[in-house]
Amino acid sequence: MDFGVLMFMTDYAMPAPDLAKALEERGFESLWAPEHSHIPLSRKTPFPGGGDLPKPYFDAMDPFVSLTAAAAVTTKLKVATGVCLVIQRDTIQLAKTVASLDQASRGRFLFGIGGGWNQDEMEDHGTVYATRFKRMREQVEAMREIWTKSKPEYHGDIVNFPPMMAWPKPMQSPLPVIVGGAFPHAARRAVRYGNGWAPIAGRAPYGDIGEQLPKFKQMLAEAGRTIEDVPLTLMGGGDDVDELKRYRDMGAVRWVAMLPAEGADKTLPRLDHWARIMPQVNA
């Protein structure tokens, strides 16, 4: 099982290039950056984690800028959005941004996506809350046309454009689209149009992934797909070796440790801790 790290990139967190080099030196597979364009002062939807919204949500840098900086100073480390709020971005421009980062990283980009939870935030971008997931599906389908066709076009109910020419194309084919979110809804989306599923593990109210995985595999089978087509990435904060081995044995291909947005003085010891755990899990 591979290991990654997710951290909100902020102006008080360990800088992305320094973090990326430290991760690669310690044998991590990937660096994941979440995003929020802004946080409206109104609140139609509560924070899913409960309580007050953590400060980094207000302070997050643009993930594509941070990940480009990370890719520039590494050679093996994969860079990933965890997750990109595609419904808050223009489809055509996002397709170019994603393809550009995959080219700049020489095929090391993982496109983690999600529909988000903050209704006020997405409505500020003109996104209709009730149809946000239909929009996300159409955006992914449309971006795949742009990434793979010389003269792409797409005609959906929300996303619609005539034939065009758009480059660059991603280096990876297919470029991995990893759908983040909880079971069963995000799992269904991953089965329908994803190249991976990334739920949060071990935190209420998301449920036990051990109970959900057989149902996920059944969804895949009914769609004519397999867990190899849509591999499982788990997001979480736990560092219990036995539990991580259980996830590995269940078929998870990747564990992404969610770390606080802190400076190098606190982050490097955390990375050293995980560097000791990784070989124990994969022994």
C-alpha cells in the first residue's frame, strides 16, 4: 500500500516545495492539496466534521499553484488534488489546467475531485446546489473529451460547447480521476465515471469501510468494472499499524494521512513518524 500526505497549503504551513522534497526523501508516494476558493460569512450548510470550521479552510492556497511548485522540485512524487471542487471552476479552463499540470509533472498528477459541501461557496460561483453532482459528472465527461479528442465537443444539460481545439493533452491516458466522498453516493459516482474512489476512513459519520467495500465491489460488478479499474484510496488521520494492515488487506492501494497545516518544525517529525510506520504496514 502506498502512502501519501494531505495538507492544506497556507502561508503558515510548511511550503509546498519543501514539503514535497521531504516526502520524496522519506519514500511517500504522493502529496494531496485540498481547496476552497473562499468561505462566505453566511452558512446554509454546517461543517461536515462538526463544530467550527477550522482556520485552514479560510486560508487555503490554490492547489494547482502549490502542486506545480511541488512537482518542480521532485522527480517521483505524485501530486494530487484532494479534492478539487470542479463545480466551482470553468470546465474548459480546468481541463487545460489539469492537462498542463500533468505535463509539467511528467505524468505525476492525480485528479481528486468532489462536489463540495458549502452551499454558499458554490452559489457564489453560480453553481446550482441541487444539480451540483450532475454538473460534476458532465464536467468530467466534457474534460475527458477535451483531453482525448483533437476536435472535442460536448452537449449536456449544464455543460455545453461546440467543436473546438484545445491543447495540451495530459501525458497520462487515461488521466486518473479519483472521486472523493462517502458511501454510497460518491461510490456510485466513482463507479460511473471515476478511475478511483477516495472516502474518509475511520471517522464518524462516514461508517466502516470494511462493511462498505463488499457493496462497492458489487456496484462495480453490476457496472462491468472491477476494483482494479476503480482502486480504493483511503483518507484519514489514524496511524495504528494493525488497522492500516487491515485496510491494506482489504485492497486499499493508498493511505493518505491528513496532517495539520503547520510549519516544518512540527511537520517533519510527523513525517519521520510515518516513515517508520510505512515499512511496518507493508512488511
